[in-house]
Amino acid sequence: MKTTPFIAVKIFDEIENISNVQFINMNHIQRVYEKNDIVYIELVDYTTLQVRDEHIMNFMDRFI
């Protein structure tokens, strides 16, 4: 049986309040990009999550 891969991330909301750590299904990630030192994770439903205090290359190393 194949397990679904999840990735743990600290998500920030629009007013920069940190939420608890969330586990994101890696199969639902559409794209990841960085803008103004913020890493954005866009999901297949076009929800966009913000990850701060992490460089995009370090973030992407989690997927290897």
C-alpha cells in the first residue's frame, strides 16, 4: 500500500500571524515560488500559502 507524502510547514496569514504547523499533501502542490523573501505554495485548488524565514532552495530540498 502506498502512503501519501506530507510536508510540515509553518504557515503565515495575510496579517503576518503565524498559524500552527500544518501538514500539506505534497500531491496537492501545484507550484512553489518566492517573491520578496516569502515562499508561496500554490495548491491545486489555487489556495496560496505563505512560508517565511526560509529560502526557496532550502524549502525545495525537503522534496528530494
